[in-house]
Amino acid sequence: MSSCHGDTPKASLLPNPNILPPRPAGERPIIVAIVGPPNSGKSTLFNRLTGLRQKVANFPGVTVEHRMGKAKLKGHQEVFLVDLPGVYSLTPRAEDEQVTHDVLKGARADFPKPDAVILILDVTNLGRNLVLAAPVLSLGLPTLILLNMADDLAARGGKVDITALAAELKSPVALISAAKGTGIESIQQFLLGTAARLNAPPLRVELPILQSVPECRKWAANLGKRASYRPPAPPIWTRRLDGVFLHPVAGPLIFAGIVIAVFQSIFSWAKPIMDFLQAEVQSSGVWMKQVLPNSPFSSLLVDGVWQGVGSVIVFLPQILLLFLFIGILEDSGYLARAALIADRTMAKFGLQGKSFIPLLSAYACAVPAVMATRVIENKRDRIATIMIAPLMTCSARLPVYTLLIAAFIPNTKLLGDFLSLPAAMMLGLYVLGFVAAILTARVLKSSILRSKNTSFVLEMPPYRWPTVQSLSLRLVDRAKVFLRRAGTVILLVSILLWVLAHLPLEGGKMATLDHSYAAWLGKAIEPLIKPLGFNWKIGIGLISSLIAREVIVSTLGTIYGMQGNEPSAGLHAALHQDLSTAGALALMIFFAFAMQCFSTLAVVKRETGGWRWPAFQFSYMLVLAYAGSWLAFHIAQHFLR
């Protein structure tokens, strides 16, 4: 049987053997670890305590993410908080569980042992969540136990005696609501007291080290009884809504309706802001050309940097709207139901239900999606999920799709205001990526990655109202990531492209685009891409987008922005010079299938332990993209004659 604690070989009453000597004050910042089971509100609490003073990073040597942030205390003191991966126990069975275990035990040479722990538990499921308390308290670190979702407990008739529970656990206990911010003052008091305890003798919390999961659960249940814990009544609205959302017929139809509404809203709501940003980028570019002297530097600044980066920033409103809707669906508890609906389909294609969560996160970015596959125990299932994750339509594809759809697809209404042709086209591309992913999974799981099917177990959270703060922090974080990428990767590519588009020097003058190094690269691959309806200028964009998909937008913005002496009349109009509607459709299909993201390939290499699987992934996706584009171009040419 697996151990509740996971480290002690036999039952005993022992203090933690890994306590470090007291640390001299001021040697390093105070570090407090936030620990808790998944869906306990751990990240919500972290966001509330740190606000925007946080960053996401990987632990060195592994692909497990953690978040570090500063919490400002009274008297202008600061404490560093680390949000560790959610775990149900400290018995490490997966990479993320191992990281949480090692950090709390002080077993990582690259990360200091925390000075204290905040253990957050879902008070509406206290019996199950308390199983984690024993191994955490046995570490001997100052620990504050937070019983989250106190408002939900009270609203549904539950109760708990926190004084009795604190006496049983020999540790402070507080009732809070991380979503509403109630009870947070107890955390301030605990954090302020942490500094005073740094040079005190270490705590020696003695708890029974229970050896089996059933005994752990029994211990937790008895502890709840001694604390007069009364579980809340099952949420009535959760049962009623699940009866509709999880209905075998109505459920999938509602899910499809929500998806259609989201994509229609992305187009209709974001358009005014996008039009405003595009007009500002163009007018400011004209003004800069008038003010700056005619020189290579001004050309680099306006045509290279401003046109390149500005052409991508225009799409920020759509990306933020997409993440707003995803955040609402996730925080409300609906996405867990969507996972259950999708599991019925995925099982038919050889994928287990646990693959849904990584594939869902791939709609944001394939990099964290590949990392999220570590929750899949079966190695073959995990590799199959990694191989298809980049086929899901990530946010980097959104600027490419939006640019081409706006330029070539007429704004025709299909179902009144509910669905337009551009929104249907965007939805079709998302569906195409998903269908390609599950069909590829079927091929892989019936051949080189064949394995037995496993059951899908997913904890269903109750329905909750998303909070403005949680959604706002999510959007600010995504905006920072997008703008950071625009300010680094896209900026560097834009500058490099400008240089390649103006060299070599001809008689002391900069080369024209047609005779530049950039043109040479594009024309070198033009024979390969001409059957797809692409010319050498599109070829330059395809080469640059290998770094990141959305770079093609800045590349085309730079190319068309520097043609002639007058500012570009607009990227949409310029694209019509070199692309037909059939070619535009083929280009969208190419981006739906091709692996154009070096970051993803690097993470796949780390996750699979070599270049074998990344090379296979890049190759099969490139073949799929080329074949799909060729078919799309020739079929569209036939029907658009």
C-alpha cells in the first residue's frame, strides 16, 4: 500500500528528521510555500495575495511550472510566496508531485527550503482534503491551515469548529474565501509572525505516520468528527445544471452553441478596437516618416520595427477576448463538464480522458500543453497526446487566421447576428485542427503507440461565479506574455528581416526588396510552394514563422510596408496583390497543420528525452500541412472559377 506520508518506512511518532538549523536573519528573503489539492483555490489565493507581483518559471531540470510572487505586509515588509503544483498527498507518483515533495523537504539544491507553509483545503470536501494535512504538518515547518470556500460551506448548511480542529492539529486554522477575500487578515498575521519565528527552535509536530490510504482516510474522517464537521448539503443548482449540461443529447448541443457564440463574439466585439489600433499604427507610421529624416535608421524604425510589431499588436483584443471566455468557462466549473463530454468522443479514438486537459490548454499554447501531459501515467498515451497537442489551434494562430479571413472572406451573415461567415470560417479552422488531432491519435494508437485503454477519473467542482479579480489577473498575465513576445521575438525577427530585405548594398545604396537576401531565400523555396498558390514573399513569411507562427504577420507587415515610397495602403489590400482567395485558404490550412514553433519542439525534446519524437512530429505535421494546402488550393480554384 502507498504511504500517507511517503517517507517513513514504519508507523511511528517522529519529528521531522529533515529540519534545517535556524537561518540567520537577512540571509535571504522569507519564502512561504502554498500547498493544497487541485481545485482547492490555491491559485486564486496566490493571485489575491500577490496581485501582479508574480512570475511563472520552470524548476531547473524539469518541466514543472511554479509561480513566485511577493506579498506586501504591514510595515512594508515583503514575503516571497511560491505556488507549488497541486497534490493530494506527498507520496510522489508524478513529476509535479515529486517537485512539491522535494521543495517542502528541502531536497532541491536549486531551491531553498521554505520557511513556512500555507496549506489550503476545500472545506466543502474536508474529509478528503485533510488527508494531505498529516504529511505536511509532519514536516515541522510553521504551517497555517486555510479552510477555503467558507462562504459555500455556510450557504449550504455546513459547519466546522476551527478551534477544535486547530487544537487537534496543533496548528493555526482559519476559515476563508479566497474568491471573495474574506478571512485574509489571518494570513497577514501568520506571514508577519513568520519573520519573528525564523531564529526560534524548529517546530516538532508529532503525528501518526499512517501507512495506508484507507487508514489515512479514516484518520481524516475521525479528525473531522472531533472538529464537529458537518459537510454541506449537495449544491442543488449543480445537480440541476449537470442534468442539462451532461445530458447525452442536450449536453453536446449546448457545448457546440457555446463554442459558436464565443467565436462570433471574438469577431464582432473585438473589431472596433482592432480597427482603432490598426488606424493608429498606420497614422503614427505616416507621422514618423514625416518627422524623421530620410535615412536607413528611420526606415528600420518605421518599416522594420513599427510596421512589424504594430501589425501583430493589432490582434491583442481578440486574444484577450478568447482568454476571457476560457477563463469564465474554467472558473465557473463548466470546462470540467466539457471534458466529460469530450471524453465520450476521445475514447473512440484511443485517447484517455486525462488527455483532454492538456489538449484543452493547447488552445492557449502548445508548450504548457505538452508539459501538462505529465499527469498521464501511461507512457504511450502520454506520447500520443504530445504528438497531437500542436494540432489544436493555439492563440498564436489567431492573428494569422484573423488577417487572412478579414482580407479574403466577406462579412456575410449565415444565421443572422448569431453566426457570420468569418466566424464560421474561424470555427471551421478550430474544428479542423481538432479533427486532425483525434484522427492522428487514432492512427498512432492503433499502430506504433498501441496500449490498453484506461478509465477517466475527474473531480467535478461545483458551479461558481467567476470573480472579476481572477479574470482580470488572467487577462493582464496573457497580455504581458503576448506583448513580451512582441517586444522580443517579433521585434528581433522584424529587425533581422529588414536587414535581409535591404542587403546587399548596391553601389553604396540599400538593395530593393526584389534583389535582397530575403528575396533570395523566398525565391529558393518558391518552386516548392508555388503548387500551393504561394509566391516568394509568402515563402519569406513561412521561413520566419518557423520561430513562432504569428511572426508571419509581422513579416508580411514589414514586407508590404516597405514597398514603394508611400506607406502601405493596408496589409489586407497588399495581400490581394500576391494571394488569390484559393491561395489564402491554402495558407490557412497550412498553418492549421504545420509545426511552426521551435519552442514547442524544444519542450517535446525535453519531455520525450531526445530528438526522435520531435523530428517525427515536425515531419508528419509538415507532410500533413503540405498535402492539406495542396488539396485546399486546387479544390478552391475549381469552385471559385
